[in-house]
Amino acid sequence: MNTSSLPRIAVLATGGTIAGSAGDASKTAGYKAGVVGVDKLLDAVPALGSVARIHAEQIAGIDSKDMSAALWTTLARRIDALLAQDDIDGVVVTHGTDTLEETAYLLHLTVKGAKPVVLTAAMRPSTALSADGPLNLLNAVTVAASKDAAGKGVLVAFNNQIHSARDVTKTNTYAVDAFRSPESGVLGFVQDGRVEFQRVAVRPHTGASEFAVADQWPMVEIVASYADASRVMVDALVAAGARGIVVAGTGNGSMHATLTQALAEAVKRGVAVVRASRVGSGHVMRNGAASDDALGTVAGTLNPYKARVLLMLALAAGANDLQRIFDTY
Ligand code: ASP
């Protein structure tokens, strides 16, 4: 086979269970994430050689529970630099599943290039029986090598499905079909070398996004509402200098009265407060379960973790029209 005409795909490894290792092949929960190097991950998938020419880089080797905003900045800038190269046709990022949805959404809103960017991961470590990483990696490279994937924003290829970074979320602690896009559904499928898109995400992303990664990130934290919630955490965050608070509210973004009082005071002190929901699917209606007009809060359709990403980006950009931003992205 003449491989010189194959697309050239950059694989950027950051760690995660896909690069996890355990002493025993029967172990799928007790293992160390992010310890297997990118070359070894690629060696486990000989079939990659007939899909793409690979350029590999080890960006980090972490358990994604430890992902940082500083690493997001490094990653986004490296991806854009690679996409600007004529000899790179797309980028794949290997990542842990725990915070994959946050990194994917951050990149969706900050990477400017239109070439495919695809994240993938695994639920089982590379040493496990029936490890899911090798096939997920092959499928991610297959999607990144597909012209059809260009211009669709950052994608997540996992368990034969293709998700938009905006909507995908981890929904299971152990199963290999851990990712879902609640309400909106998958964008398409990848199987046996065939990439099939069925829909696109219509909200702005990549080159159409107004956001960029920052060198200094504003402090934005998440507070949950629940029965008997107190105001201790909100008060502590305000005292610590938080610029933004996302509320993982009950139901349609409703908040305990005690929390509501504390948040209203936080808004008066200049803290941006966004209402999201802890429910896992569905949106939060502005002026629905709480009066955003009276409280000075913002309501959005993102889950709390993605709402935090958008609020960080908006505050880093100096934006003050936060409801427009949450209605747009
Ligand atoms: N803790 C791991 C990580 O996020 C879990 C995984 O990758 O599945 O890095």
C-alpha cells in the first residue's frame, strides 16, 4: 500500500485511563492512569498505518481529574499551531474520561482552525482484558482523517459514536458506553473505517467563537443546591475573590432560599452567577425557577461543568453581556 497519500494526523497524548496500567489484566478499576506513553498506545494499534500517517506528541501524562486551566492553554495553542501546518490534516487528543467533556468544550470554543479535532479516551486501562482504548483511538484517527469531520467543531469519538464537544457528557462510572449527548444525541457514527454524520451542532464554535485561551484565568467555582443547603461555601468563595459562581441547581436551576440570598448578595458585590442544573439533561429557563431579572443572575442550557468553562472564557475576555453569551454558545 502506498501510504504517502494518507492524511497526516497529529496525536497529542495527555494521559487518562487510555494510557492507564494495572499489574493484572483482570483489573479495570484499580490502576494508575496516564502512565503509558503515546508511542506504546500507537504501537497497540497497527491498523492505524492504513488510515493515516501519525505525528505523535506527549503533551502530559495525567489522570484527567487533575486537569488544569494552564494545561488547557498549552493544549489549545499547540493544536492551533499544528492545524496551521500544511502537512497536518487533523488532530486527535487522547484524554481521561473524567474531565474530557470540559476540555473538549474549552477547545471547541478556543481552537480557531477548521481542520478536524477529535478527542478520545477509554474506560478500561491499556493492560485490561477487552481494553476499549485501541479501538477508540483507531476510530478517533479515522474521524480526524475524514474530510467530513472538518468545520464541525471539536468532536469526541467514543464507543463507535461521534459527539459534539458542546453536548457530550460522561454518564457512567465504569461502562464502555459511558458518554451521551443528552437531549441532542450523537452527531454520527464511526465503524470499520466508515464515518457517517447525521447532524451538526449549530451554535458557534472554533473560528466563529469570540473566545481565546488565557494566560491568567479568573477564579470560577461550582456550588450545588440541595436540601438544607447553607450559604457557607458562597460566602467563602466571595471572600476568596471568586469572579464567578456556577450553581448546580435542583430541577430547572432552582436554588435553596438560603443559597439564593447569599448569591444575590454575591451578585451585588460583582460576582457573576450562572444558574445550571444538577439533573443531567434538559435546560434551565431564564426567569423560570428563579427570577434572574431580580437576582441579576444568568441562566443557561449547559451542564454546570461546561457552564463553568464558558463563564471562565467570558470573564477572561472581559465580557459583561453574559446572558447573550449563554444564549449564543
Ligand atoms: N481517572 C481517569 C481519567 O480521567 C478515568 C478515565 O480516563 O477513564 O484520567
